[in-house]
Amino acid sequence: MSGARVTGDSGAPRDSRLGGTQGVADRLAALTGTEAADWHVVFKARYGMLETFAAIAEHTSRRSVVSQLLTCATAVDPILVAGLRPTYAEVSPDSLSIDPDRLAVGDDVAAVVIQHTFGIVDDAASQRVAAAARAAGALVLEDSAHCVGRMARGVDGAPIADVAFHSFGVEKMLPTMFGGAVWVNPAMEHEALRLAIVGRLTSLDRPGWRLRCAARTYRYQLAVLNRVPRQIGRPLRSLLVKVGSFDPPVADSETEGRLAYRSAAATGWIHAGVAAALGRLRASEELRANAVAAYVEEFGDRVEIPASATMGQPLVRFPFLVPPGVDPEVVIAGLRATGVVEGRWYRPALFPGASDPAVYGYVPGAAAHAVTEGVIARIVNLPTSVEPDQARRTARHALELIDSSRVGRT
């Protein structure tokens, strides 16, 4: 099945296994030191995850997948849709990813997902999580949605994951709004499973015309919705979603443990946009790394910054934790009032929140999630696609808001 043919927007056949026209797969391979043949481009990363989890469900009797609550619901929906059961490990405040010191991998665990939250890649912690997963016979999956072209590495420099997911979607590293890629490790120990995953990814059909149209007009529709009054914009957005003309970043169904539609291959239009954007990725990473350095310097030790976020990495957002007792919403509202595109990722858990936490196997307030929920209660994130001077001004304003919030409580 690895030679399956699908068609792009023009209807011309392309080899989806190689990423279509020269571009996406070749560029990702060059960025990561891997082979283009092991990259598979999809309409959205969450559907690449779905096909992977579906293959896992078919090839093992294990039913559990270890993830984390400090994530988006769309990263857990594919687990549920595939018929598997998500369980949640505690995150480390240093990396905002699974804490290897608190991780337990049981006999029923099929896979462990290492998420590089906000683009923080902590190789040492990831190596320990991967070692614990493999010791229990579980696969290592890597959620690199926030850091296109960057992967956790072992001490030998090789990627540690069996499968890695990269996103080109809304509010990620690229300005492309749609698309995702899945890297399948050619050295995966379970060869039958590897072939099953590759077979699923290379056999995807292109999306229907309505979804293709929604993707191509997304940016224009969003611009209109953002400009009209809210009393008009909200019902208009709902109507467009209902008729299938607008594809939101997170659909209502995707807060209910479902996905919005079936898996689909990337279109030719997505391939072209992503390939072009990947050519500008290094410049974007430099801008973001400089902004991160400015935030770190300006904040100093006045707020809690994840230790792994201070390594000069090009983060998609810059996270920090407000001091205990300070309401993050006060900081967020104050920043927004001055035009700063603040972030609520990932407040609440399973962002933007689960309609019914029980569907996700999540019990709010449970002792097993105390550390993660403590992080969620205090986290704020800031834009990194800004010049260092802007980052410094934003940090200073955030500190002023924190200080005034403290004064208001005394």
C-alpha cells in the first residue's frame, strides 16, 4: 500500500508517500536529517494521529495511551475515536511535558505520547520517558505540533520516537493554517505495525470539495468574522460552520471526544503553501528564539518560567506561571486591552475544555492530576513572533499587572 496514489487540487496524481510535488517531505527530511520517504502529509495533524492510533488498535490488545491534560482536546480525540483509552501522566513544571519521575507505564499501555508543549524540546526528559515506555513494551509517539522540524533526540543524535506528528495548522510555527505531517520511523521494532500505519497514511483520499473550499477561504472568512460586531460575528460563524463553509480550529464535536470529519490527505494547495513556508522556517525560528531570550531576561526570577523554556529554543508561545494567588485572567485581560495577543493555552485542561470530562477519562480535582492542574491554574503564554523590544514591553506590562493584582489583594 505504500505506493498508493491520491490526487491533489488539480486532479493530477501524486505520490502521497513522497509528499507530492517536490517540497514538503524533502524539506522536512532536510530539516530533521531523515528520509523523505518516511514523511506523510495529511490535511490536519489530528487525522494523522487518528490513522496511527487506529493502526495501533488493530495490532495490539493493549487499550491505554498515556498522554497529558495540559494539551488540546484535539490531541486526545484521535485516541478516543480509534477505540483506545487515554490516561494522563503528570507534567513537569520544568518542561510542561510528561514528568519522567512521576511516570508509570502499565501492562495495558500501547503508547506514550511525548508532547513538546509550546515547542519546548527537552531531550534528557524525553529520553527517560521513551526508555520507560519501551521497557514496558509501549510505543513512543511524539507530538511536535508546536515545533515543526524539531524532534527529541537520543544520546546518539537519532530521533527517539516511533512516530512523530507535526502540524502546519492555525497558530502553529507556519502561517499556513492547514496541513500536518507524520514521520514513521523506518527502524520501528514492530514492522507489521509500521507497515499498517504507512498503509493507512498513504491510502487517504483528498477531502471533498466543500472542505477544500473551506480551507482555501479560511483566512478571508476569519478576517471578516473578526471585523464585524460580535453580535453578528458569532451567529454568522455558527451558520458557516453548520453548512460546512467554515472549518474552525476546534469544532464543537472536538470538545466531545469526536472528530469533525474523516481523515483526508493534504491537497495540492496545502502542499504548495507548506513547502513555501518551510523555506522561511529558519528566519521565523530566529525571530522567535530572540523573543524568548528577551522574555527570559526581562522576567528574570519574578515569575516562574519552565526551566526548559530558557534554553534559547524557538517557541511558538512563551509560557510563564503567575505567582500563587494572582489571577491569570487579570493579567490576560490587561494584556489584551493593549493589543497583545495573549494566550490561554492550555487553560482549561483539554483546551478549550471538554464538554464532559468523563468522556475523556478525566476527573477534575483528582489527586493524580494535582501538579498538572496547579500549572493549568497559573499559566499564561505570550506571542513569540515579535521583535525583542516588543517582547520586553509585553513582559514589563505583565509584571505591572501582576504587581497591581498583588496590591489589590492587600
